[in-house]
Amino acid sequence: MIKAILVFNNHGKPRLSRFYQYYPEDMQQQIVRETFHLVSKRDDNVCNFLEGGTLIGGSDFKIIYRHYATLYFVFCVDSSESELGILDLIQVFVETLDKCFENVCELDLIFHVDKVHHILAELVMGGMVLETNMTEIITRIEEQNKLEKSEKREDFLLKQTAGITAAPARAVSAVKDMNIPQKIKDMKLPDLPSIGNLKF
């Protein structure tokens, strides 16, 4: 079972953290710090999995990670999960993010947190792997995007029709409030210039 999914940058700043087992907030921050400390010290030429830290469960847990550019993608799992299977899942996650954001970068994870969490929820839910087929995941994301766009359009149209239906009533009340004959009397016309001795 997957216990936690963490994404942090080269400086240890968390960009995504999803815990599938309850930990208090301060414990979660300690786990992120300890995991970063364990992972960032490792050379690029060593294997991408190691035993979990003392905070997340000790020797029964494994940390499986991949380092892409400025980001570490880390999955904390128990001993029942396959290391190579999780490495493949990380690859699917990153490629899906890349397709959805067109060359994903750290800023995408910061400014589109809801979309990233939605993509992650298509892969893993409750610590169990749901889907590993990237085309299926992307299809679901596109369906969600279409649904959100149609809902926004419906909201916009409802607001517009509410404004249009209220417009005639507002126009009638505006005309009633005007005293048109008095406004005509109050109108001041400029004096016409005199043109010689013209008689009409």
C-alpha cells in the first residue's frame, strides 16, 4: 500500500504532499524533511529505492523516488508494493502531468494544485493504485475539463439571462422616475446667430 506521495524541489520545498495514512501536521512536515534529507544525499547513479526513515515506519517501509530536473517525486510504500512497479507508476504520473501541462514544470504544480491532485486521484486513491494506463487517465482528465467548461458556460448564461429578463423592468421604472414634460421645459437651447436682415 502507498502511505504517502511527496513531490519537493531541490531545496526541499514541498510542491505536493498526499498522505494516505493519518499523521498530525507537524509529523507530516518532519516526514517531508527527513525524506528530502534521505533522498537528496544520494548520487544519481545509485538505485532509486531505499528503506523508509524512522518517522514513516522504519524497515517495513520503502522510499521509491525519481529525480526530474528540479523535482523529486517520492512514493513512500509498505513492503507489499513492488519497487519496479512504483517506479513505473511515478513515470506514468510524470508523463501524464507532462501531457496535461505541455512540458510540466515546478510552477505548474504550484499554480494548478487542484488539477495535479485530480490527476493523482486518477492514479491512486486511498493508497491503492487505480489506473496505470496513461491514455485512460488523460481521457478522464479531458472529460473533467469539458464538464468544468460546460458548467462555467451554464453559469455565465444564467447570469446573462437573469440580467436580460430584469432589463425591461428596470427600463420601465427608469422611465416612470423621469418627468419628461418638465425635462423638456428645463432644456435650454442656444440662441441662434442672427444672419443679416433675413425675414421669415
